[in-house]
Amino acid sequence: MDRYLSIFLTFARACLVRDMTFRANFVLECLTSMGWMSMNLAFYLLVFQFTPEIGKGTGWTREPFFAFVATGLIINSIVQALFMPSAEELTEMVRTGGLDGVLVQPLDAQFLLSMHRVDFSSFANGIVGVGLLGWALSRMDHAPPAAAWLLYPLLILCGVAILYSLVIMLAAATILLGRNQSLYDFWFYLTNFSRYPAEIYAGPWGGPLRALCTFVIPILLVVNVPARVIALPLEGQAWGLVWLVVTAAIVSLVVSRIVFQTALAKYRSASS
Amino acid sequence: MSRAVAIRPFPGLRAWWTMLVICLEERLAYRGDFVLGTAMRFLPIVTQVFLWTAVFAATTRSDIAGYSRTDIVAYYLLTMVTRAFSSMPGLAGGIARSVRDGSIKKYLVQPVDYVSFLLAARIAHKLVYYAVAFVPFAVVFFLCRGYFPPMPDTATIGAFTVSLVLSFLLGFFMEATLGMLGFWFLEVSSIIFAYMLVQYLLSGHMFPLDMLAGVPTGVAGVSVADVVRWLPFEYTAYFPAAVWLGKIRGAELVRSLAIEAAWVAVMAVACRVAWWRGTRRYSAFGG
């Protein structure tokens, strides 16, 4: 484990050195990334011009909803910074045969393929997310209890673990398809479901979709559970969701590992 | 010699046809990836439908900026059709990359016009996309038929069709011009990303632009919507959808179509000028 941590830190250091070599580009990337986020925040502010709440009686009024958005920003920035750059490179590695070089390394292939690149500029959104969370919580009627503060970082980690598992399974799809330029799009579209409170998925179509995105692909648990714990009263149902997200994180990690190893076993080199 | 001329009366047309066939084959080479990418584009609309349903459930309003709940769902579905025409994934980045890695030089020595080649490639891309996407589009629109107002009249359908074709051309020339900035800047990915942000917000892809009517600019009597109306972005998502829904009619419709056509002309000229000036300053070394 120490060996892997040391190698990861070496990767991270190399990426930081590279980012700092092109400082202007780094700043520009941070700004564009924050631009995307600001645009979304502006959209949500516009939505709250027309409604006091997202879903009748759900409790997701303006400040709790912005705490929800902030939680999403924090989780996504961690995943975007640590895992997505490597996963995106994998699409070309499979097609060109570059994956062969990774498979002969005396290290775990999943570790090397999913964590060899760190995009530090993606942390910018996370930092803004922390600020937004502070702003939203300070304006709410009730302060989160101590238990919520203790659980929040753990639930953030569970959310990251679920998204990481999804990245790994998409990477496995890349290996099986031979090329997956849509990887990033797929990621964006799928995580789109986690951007809003689960309560909006109601009715004859929404109910089954909510169940699907909770129990089969647990994407709805990623942001909803930590955001609910910190922004809404910590009541009976919330505790059940806490257990559910912890279980989902563990199961997702195990399943994604099995899927990835199976895909690797089916990999046929593209190089000569 | 005369025989060859008799067999190939339209050499320009044959070149276009060949370019189209090559691009069709290229698009179909990785079918799994293409089908996956096409199917996924329907997912964001699902969240938007549920979001706006939840918004309307929590408010006493019957409409927002003139859009009822069903109007908004129909609007988002129609913007998907519009974006299927106007979005040009990878175009600007591809041009900039070929300038940077030097592969663009083959178009300088071949008897092929680069902008025409790109246009043919994009038409091929769209044809394959429509062929693949027709079934999911038809299924989604059939399932959501209850959200749409009654079928508009023939004139409106005609205006909608013209606006879609113009939106394709506008999207193409805007992105191609953007990609040609690669002649002046080596790395344009950040500029492209910034463009995408502005485009996404101001095209009406995110929400109907009528909702900006109440957002002040600081100038008395001028809202953000008034400013956005004069920019080219709304013609790549909002405008055709609003035409189908009957939000833009009569003289306003004619005026808007004229503005859209004018923007196509402006961006086509800008693209040509960028190509001419860019290739003049372009230099490549080695093999």
C-alpha cells in the first residue's frame, strides 16, 4: 500500500510540475471550469425566481438546494481531478495499443490506468463548492448537528467511490468496444441524474427511474445522501440512506473491479 | 480525353460525392461507439423534464415566461432536434489540431478545398447521425406527443425547416472559424471551451431565452433577452424550437429568419477570410 501511495504521489508531483510549467494555461483552465459552474449557478438562481422550492414539500428551498449543488461540486471536482484525465487517455491507449506498455508493468493495471494523471485545475470547482456550502449553511434556519458534520466527509468519500467505480466500468467498456470517444459524454450524461434532488423523480416514470438510479446504478445516492445529511434535518429515513450509500460504495468498488479485470482478460493488443 | 470528359461531366460534384462516401465509411467504422454516443444524448432531457415538473409542482404559476409545463418539455425536445443540426462536435478542435500537427498541409497541395471538404464531412456525419438517431427520436417524440401543441400550419413547418438548415450552416461556419484561430494561437482548447459555455447559455439550450426577459442589463428598458436576440447563438437552439411552438410569428418570424441568414453569410465570409489569412501565415517544416 505504501508503495502505491508513494507512486501516486510521484505521479501527482509530476502533474503539478507540468501544470506549473504552463501556468497561464492552468489559470485559464481553472477559470473556464469555474465559468461552467457559474453558468449553472446562474441557471439555478433563475429557476428560483419562479419557484420557492424544487418539488412541493421536499424541503429543497434555495439555501438547502445550493448546499446540494455545493456537495455535487466537491464530489465531482475530486473525481474530475483524480480519475477522469487517466480514463480519457485510456480510450486512445486501447485503440493505438499503448495499453500493452501498461499491462507489462509490475503494478496493478487498474491503479496505473485510473490514477496516473492528476488534473489540479479541477480542484478549483471543489474549493468554490466549499465556499458555496459555507454560504448556504450560514443562511439556513437550522445548523447541521454534530453527527451530520462527522458523517459528511465519509459520505463524500462514498460518493467519490461510487463515481470512481462508474469511471472504471466505462473504462472497461472502452476496452471491449475498441474505441469509446463517447466516454466523457457518457459520463456527463449519466452523472447528470445526480445533479438534482432524488425527489424530482416522481410519478409513473420517475418512480422506476429513481429505483433504477438508486439500487442498480446508484448514481442518485452520490450527491443526494451527503447533501441531505448536511442540509436537511437528520431524521429516520436519512439514517437508512447513510447505510445504503456505504453499502452501495463497497458493492460498486467490488463489481467494478471484477468487470475491469474481465475486460482486461478480453483485451486484444492493437499494436504490431 | 474527350471520353473521360463525357464520363465525368461534373468533376466538382464527383469530388464532393467521394468526400461524402469516405466520411460516411469513417463514421461507420466504430459503430458501437457511435450508437452509444447517439443514445446517450437523450439522457439530459429526462432530468430537465423532471426538474421543470418539480418546479411547476411547487409554484402556483400556470406558466413561466409564457411557457406552460408541457410547453417547456416540448421546447427541450425541440432544442434536441435543433442541436442535432447545429452542433458540430470536434470540428473546431479538429481544425486547430491539424494546424498544430501539420496535417493540414496536405489540403494545401491537393486540389481539394479544405472548407468544402469539412462541410462534406460534416454533412456525412449528420446523415449517419440522423439515420441512427431517427428511431430513438421517433420513439421519444411519440411517447411525449401529449406535451406538444397541435401540429402547426404548413408555413410554420416550412419556416421551421428553413431555420434548421440555416442553423446547420451557422453552427458549421461559427465552429470552423473558431478552429481556424489555430493559425494564430497554437492551443485553442480553452477558447473553444469558453465558446461552448457562452453558446450553451445564450443559445437557449439550457432554458427558453424568454425567461431572460425579466433580467435587467442596467440600461433602462433593455433586458438581457433583448441583447441576446441580436447575437447568432439563439439561432442554433432557441429559434427553431420557438418557431415550431408558435412563439415567433408573422413579421417577427420573417425578420428573425433574415437575421439568421445574415449571420450565416457573415460567418461564411469570416471562415473564408480566416482560411485565406491563416494559410498565408502558416509555415510547416520537415516531412
